[in-house]
Amino acid sequence: MSARATDERSGAHSTHRAVPREKALTRQAEDYLKVIYEIEQGGSPAATTDIAEQLGIAAASVSGMLQRLARLGLVKVERYRGARLSASGRLIALQLIRRHRIIESFLVTKLGYGWDDVHEEAERLEHAASADLVDRMADALGNPTADPHGAPIPTVAGRVDERRLASIADLPVGARARVVRMSDRDPELLRYLKKRGIVPGAILRLVEREPFDGPISLTVGRAKQSIGATAAAAVYVEKSARTDR
Ligand SMILES: [Zn+2]
């Protein structure tokens, strides 16, 4: 666990705001910062092609925005390697992620949305909601530390659990694990997983794995399930020490 993960003060009640939100940033610029943050979690700088792919735009249009963000002191661009967030860029990205995850939690817990139904709504609202509205939503929820998909919610000061987790696809045969979080990008995948009981907190055991990215057999609770490699790679787990075959 990283040092950052140790401080889980929510901070939602505090009167200080770590850094005022960059008023001048467009939604597009904010999306860049968020995507760069997510790619950097993989351990390397965000390459232009990866940014373009994540944003669904042409690679040729990325470098102009990176230069603009670099002039604002939000990213550092390393030639041939890609972009890294500066401390202030990182804070803005984490504030966006905080908004996104609190909004998703609010929609599910207070407004009865399904967990497969909130990501697109949060993608829009994260750019529009004021810090005050988001803090009030967090308060109304009791300042949760994870969103409905199990993803950690950064504090106001930008502290977040950045542990890297294994996915079901990484588990050896016989391993037991607890589901921590899942990718929330694909609503159909979320519905598919939920139908099989694969939700945060579920305990599973990997029974068998077919070669060549074939199906993976699991027990989830007491039920036997079989899922494909793509679904398995979208579910992040914490391995339990106990392993049996
Ligand atoms: Zn989401």
C-alpha cells in the first residue's frame, strides 16, 4: 500500500480547499488530465497514442492539448516517452475522480439508479457540479471511501488508495480472492458480472482456466460460474492467503 493510502480522512467538512479548481479549464482539458492520471497508474508516462485511444480521438490532435497543459504547468511532456502530471495537474485529476465517484455513489444510494447506469451521467456531471455540491453529496452519503463499483474515493486534499490490484485473469488456479472493484466503463459488462454474483465483497475461487484466453471457471460463494478473459480482466481482487485446489 502506498503512503498516500494511509490517510483516509475524508476532509469533506474542512473549510480549506486544497487548490481552487482551474476555472479556465475546458471539459476536454479536464478529461485529458483524468486520462493521463489513469494511464500513469500503470507505471509509465502517458504516451500520445494511449491518450488518443482512451479519449477516442486522433493521435494527431493530442500534442496541441499537451502543450497547452504543459504551459499551464499541469503536465510535463517528455519527448518520445509521453506526458506526466505535475503535482497541480494530479490534484485536479484527483478532484475530478472524487466528483465522479461521489456523484455515482449519490445516484445509486440516494436516487435509486442501477450501478450499471451511472457512469455516463457522472462523466457529464463531474465537469459541472460545484465543489460545494459534491461535498454536500458526500456528507449526505456519510463520506464513503469507495464508489458503487468499489473504486476508492479521493479525499478533498487528493489522498487516495493507489494500490495496484490483481485481476481475476491474473489469479492462479486454486486461488481464493475477494472482489474489491471493477471497471465501470461498460454497463453491459457490469450487468453480466452482477448476474453472476461478481460484485465488490464477493468471495471467489478460481477452479480452472482454459488455455489461449479461454473460459475461466470460478466458484462465487457456492455457485459455479464461467467467465471469459475480458470479463476476468475487468474485475480487481485481493488474493486471500488460503489456496486450495
Ligand atoms: Zn464511472
